[in-house]
Amino acid sequence: MLSASRDPIVAIATAPGRGAVGIVRVSGRGLAAFVQALFGRVLKPREATYLPFPDADGQPIDHGLALWFPGPHSYTGEDVLELQGHGGPVVLQLLLARCLQVAQAPVAEDQLLLPGLRPARAGEFTERAFHNDKLDLAQAEAVADLIDASTEAAARSASRSLAGVFSERIHALRDALINLRMLVEATLDFPEEEIDFLKKADATGQLQRLRTALADVRAQARQGALLRDGLTVVIAGQPNAGKSSLLNALAGAELAIVTPVAGTTRDVVQQTIQIEGVPLHVIDTAGLRDSPDVDEVEKIGIERAWGQIHQADAVLFLHDLTRSDSLAYQSADADIAAALPGGVTVLQVWNKLDQCSDSARAMLSDRARAGELAISAKNGDGLEALRQRLLDLAGWQHAGDGLFMARERHLQALARVGTHLDGAHTLLAAQAEHLDLMAEELRLAQRALGEITGEFSADDLLGEIFSRFCIGK
């Protein structure tokens, strides 16, 4: 875990590069004397003060706003000072160095003004907010998700998670689970009273309602995880099937080179698009073929194509309708289909609808009944149906404005909760014979819930989460 150190920390909190405004942030305990030494005056709490940021000789490094937040009423729960100046890299580095210099100023023999002030690690400000109970772990993760959001829907969902919507749902499940655990423990602790606590309190009904509520949270969490991570879709097929044209059509831009020459695409071309707010990472790949005409460069492109296929969430297997009558083309398609990995969802798509023969059109009616699609990447026919099918493959169900952001680890934790509740449901029928085992299943279910909000979290998990944040956040 990133250490819950008491050392004061400082960092440039804005992104690298030039900008109109740049921020240097300091957090720690007992910063009042540091603020006084830095500016030679006292700052009013939670009020923006415009003033010069002086160097060691009293000459201004910059002029800007200083905001002073005495703890615990701050982002981290500690004292926080923010210096908002001009966003030049040199200016911000000078302000950062000045803060470190002031911290080393002696105030007495063998005593520094702010001993231990050091540059912050990635995510350390938010880590301190978590340790000081300003945010729970799900909210802390939502901070990074809001920063990294690639679509408007993802940003709004992350904002709701940061506001505590997801955490409230988890706390509601936890409270219901604690109540059920209390009933089971009471039955175990006082068997001589001959009071059937479980029947009297409708433990069976409570457990079933808890399982239903969990199913609802899991469904929404899956949608939230989809908004965050999206779906990786690889377009695969023989050369000249129209893969690059399809990528361009879906992206609405000329990203990939399109020519009649087989093997034009020799490397992976990727573009993230969004459909109803869901990010889709669409990857165009080299045409798949086994031919003596394949040179060394194209061979590498084909190897990379297969590598992308094996990592994909879904594969668009693109077929060329203008060559659908060719036995050689059919045989090559069959070879590709046989080599596709079994665990990847494959959507069969027939391209060049605008150029196909009557016999090919007749064949399409049977293909459509099998769930296959016909499109024209050139003129856009069938693309809307393809977009909707991609959403279906992703498992997307529009959940309105109440959706919250979630991560894969949240889904895994909720799945474990479901497993333990299912086990408790099975054991409840036996009641007195297995109540101790049921109590253990309920305890494990609560522990899995606590992993989401950070009530029960391994140190290495916390370290992994916060190390992925940007420095200064």
C-alpha cells in the first residue's frame, strides 16, 4: 500500500505543459506557520487571496491566488494550501522548489519549519482523503474515473459515484446484511430460549430481498463498468473485404488507407468511438490470408492481427459479398473461422451490399435469419443496425440518469457476495443443523461488500489503486 505517511507533501497538481493556470498543492498537519513564512502574512481560511509568490529574496516568482484550507475541512482532511499561478512549467517548478526551500528553514536549533516536506507520490492526496474518511474507496476511484472519462456518459456516471451514489447502494446492502447476521447470531447464541428468531423476523424473506437488491446493483455496476472500460472490437477478414472502409465509416473520419490493393493495411489501426455514451475501441487489422504473395512486412501485420483477435471482446468477421460465390473465397473464410478463438464473440458481417449480385442478395435472407448482418461501408447501409448489435454484444442496457461508475474489481466483489448469499440461502433450509455455516457465509458476504468501499482492503490492493492516479491528485 502507498504508506499512510504523516509527512507533509507537495506537488504540481495541474497537467504537464503550458497552460493559462497552474496549481501547486501542499498538504500536511500544522501548515499554519509554513503559510506565514511563505507569504509573511496570515491568510483567511477558504478565501482566495491575490498576492505575490515571493522567492527567498522577496522578489515575486509570480502573482496569483492562494487558498488556505485548515484541516479537517479540506480535500485531504489535513491542512491544505493551494497556489494558483500562471501555468508555465518553469514557473510551477520554481514555486514547487520555493515550498521545499521554506520547509527547510530553521526555526530553532535542530528544528526545521516543516520537516519532512517531500514531493507527493501519484494519488497520494486522494489516498490521504481516503485514510482521513473524506472519501471511501469507491469514491476515491471515481476521482480517477472522472479524470479519465472518455465520454459524457462516463463522466456523468463517475460524478455520481464520486457523490456517493454507488457507495450508498453498497451501504444499503451492508445494513440489510448486518441485520440478517444479527438474527442468525442471536439464534446461535440463545438456543435454550426456544425462540425461532429466523422465522419470527422473516429471515427467508429478508435474504431473498437482499439477493434481489444485489442482483439490481450488479446489473447497474456492469453497465457502469462498460461505460468506464468500453468494448474492444476487432475487424477481421480476408484482404479487400472492406475492413478499413468500415473503420472509417464507424469513426466518421479517414483514419485508414483504403485501396484495391490486397495487403494495404499492414499494421493495427485503432480508434475509440462512442455509441450512446459507450466507448468502443475499434481495431482495423491486416487482411488474413495464407499466400506466397505475402511479404515479410505483411506477415508481421497478419501475426499482429491474430494477436488482437485473441485479446478482443468481440470480432467483426467481415465478408465480401462480391466474392461470396467463389469457392476459393468460401474456403479461405472457413479456414479463418476455424482458427478464431472459442472464447471470443464473433459477429458475421457481409459488406459491399451496394455492389452484390442477385444470387448474393438471395443468400443474405438465410444469413439474416441466423443473426448475420449485411452492410455497405461505402454508403452507410446497415451501419445503424451494426451499431445497435455492437451495443447488444456489449450487454448495454440504457439505465437512465441514475447510472454510477464501477470497475472490474467491483464486479468481482459483487459476484463473491452473490456466491455467499446463494450459499446462505441453501443452508437456511437446514436451519439449526447448519446455522453456523450460514453465519460464516453471511460474514464473508459482508467482507466482500466492504472491499468495495475500503472497509476491508488488502494493502497491496490500495497501493495498486492509488498508484494509477496522476501526481498531484
